Amino acid sequence: MTTNQIALEKLKEVDFIRLVFTDINGKLKNVELSKSQLDRVLEGEVMFDGSSIDGFSRIEESDMYLVPDLNTVQVMPWKLEDEKRVALIFCNSHTTDKKPYEGDPRNVLIRTLEKAKKLGFEVMVGPEPEFFLLKPDGTPNDQGGYFDLSPIDTAVNTRRDIVLALEELGFTVEAAHHEVALGQHEVDFKYDEALKTADNIQMFKYVVKNVSKKHGLNATFMAKPIQGINGSGMHCNISLFKDGENVFAGEGEHLSDTARHFIAGVLNHAREMAAITNPTVNSYKRIVPGYEAPVYVAWSGSNRSCMVRIPASGGKATRVEVRNPDPMANPYLALAVLIEAGLRGVEEKAVAPKEEKTNLFALTLDQVNEMGVETLPSNLKEAVEELKGSKLVKDVLGNHLFNTFIKEKEEEWDEFRLSISEWERKRYQ
């Protein structure tokens, strides 16, 4: 059966069709239609007001089409949808002349992957998005720690239902466990082609939030929801394949030259990409020494104080683990800039710095600076200033999305800068 035929069979089972897309900030948006509108859906004739979506078109050119990617049709599990059967389809936004809209984050990643394909590469990505489960009063759901069992880990049934819902949606879930911090959890799913992975991250967040709510808990993907304990990351494991072979794998346990060039590209552009991979004021509450989050622009085979790590698995599983992104990032934009940076490193045969085996967390900032190791930006303002000078990110996002993103983040910083926190009230009153 063709993709269209498989999609059509799935869509015949449901009562409603949910067309989903993602705004500039990574929030999932949707237009829902009854099955009676199936022909309009399949023909890409469903329209929406782009001017009402963050980062999309201006009000004078607001009409846009949602063009479904029929490879992504999923019938939602009963654990998520009560009574009615609902299908969800990821869509690309098109302009009124039926061309892909350059400001759609999914289209941004598609353009980047087309470049990779022209270079002969297929990009595979395995993400590790962490999250917290909170009680209605905002406190952690438990006092558990890394790999703890029940009764200390009280969210076992919540995680099990998350896993079951994901598997019903076709995910291959490799592990589910309690993370280091109180109330922090991780569910690992198998790597896939980069666009599919970005879709999966969005679906994963949707499932986690909805299943948790049914258990009376609130799931948050904030980078640092609770002061004084570890925050949540979204490590991105990236590898390049050519003709079915992983081109990052060298002889024995060694990395290939391609992998080293890719690492160099990611590190060379790390600071200017930070506003995309770590896009909020809260993101920079996580990227501080002492909480296992990467602060230093360096790479290593096993040293987790570095921004880039190479996991021990070799051969076909060889990959570059970029550790600084957090789950607040728009997955389409974050993967697009990371992949582009790595590809530029490959094209330019960029030279990676020496592997950093020293535990950088154990050193002072002055000592790290003396070693010639840079740090990631310390706050959103600094990250946005770095972003403004980035030709790479501008090339990836396009003029409209690049300028709109900067404008939104400057407004976010100003709002934060002008707000009065509880910490200030306690300290200065």
C-alpha cells in the first residue's frame, strides 16, 4: 500500500482530524475538523490565520494553507482522547501561492535536511528530553533520585501509561526511569531520521503532558523549574549516514575525520546558536556549574562537563551527543542549526580542538579561560547579542524568522528585566 492509502485507511477510523503545526517558540498549534472534511484535508485546502501565530506572517499576508504530511498520520490512543477517535497529522504551512512558507519551523528543518541530502548524507537524531512531574501545588511529585524504585518513585504508573501511549503511537521506547532531581523523569525513545525525530519530540511532549494530567500531575519541560537542583536537558545524539553506513565511525574505537569536522562545526558556532538551543530566560538558570549541565564549549569521549560528548557505543551507533539544548527549544529550529553547523564543519574541514579530559566543573572560571575553553552565554540577553551576528543562523532561519525571533527574545528579556521577583522582595524590603 502507498503512504496515501495507509493514511486514508487510518483516517477512516476516526471522528475528528487534528492538523498540527509549530510556532516560533515550539508550541504545538492545531486546527481540528470532522471527518466530513477529509477531502479538503488531503488536498491541502485547509486555511488558517498566520498573523495570529507567533513568528508567522504579517497581518497583510495572513492567509495560509496547512499541507498535511501523510507520513505522520497517527490515531491517538484512548489514554489521550476520551469517547471520540481523533487522528493527528503534522503539517507544513504554505503561502496562498502554494509554496512552502519560509517562516514555518518545520519547513526550516526540511530545507536543512535537503542540503544534507545534496551532500550525500542522511541525518539521524536520538533525543533525550527530560521533564518534571509536579503536584498541583507546584512541588515535586516525589523525593526520588536517579533510577530509584517505588515507593520512593511514586510516578511509576504515570510513566508506564506514558510508555504505553507512546508505543501505541509507534514509538520504540528504550528506557523509562527516574532522573537525578526530585520529581524529574526521562523516557528514552529510539533515534530516527531528523524530521521524524523533531515530530516525535512534539508528540512526546503532548503525550507526557496529557497522560500526566490524567494522573493528577502537571508535567513541565522547563529547563529549571525548581531552584537548587538539576534542571532538564534535551541531549541530541546526531550521526550522519551515507549509503546505509555511519560515516562518524572510524577504525576501532576512533572517530572518523567527518565526525571530528562535524564536532568542530558545532563548537565553532555554539555561542551564536545558544539562543535557539536554549531559548528562554529560564534556560540559563540550568546552564550553570554544579548541576551537571554543560557550560563549557569543549568535547570529550566521556567527560560530561563538556558541551559535546561521544558515547562509548561505536560502529553503527557512533554519534555526537550535543548536551546543551533543553526541552524548551523548538525542536525543528534547534536541530536545523545544529545540523547546519556540523555540516559546515564538514564542508570546511574544520579542525576540532583537542579532546578535553579534565573535569572542567572542578576548575574555576579563570582556570578554564586560561585553558582557552569558551563558555556558553550566561543569560538570554548575551545569547541574543551573539545571535545577532550569526550568518549561519540567519541563513538557516531566513530573514523573516531570524528577525522575528530576535524581536521576540528581546521583548522577553525586557519583560524579565523589568519584573520584580519574590527574591528581590525578600532581600530588599
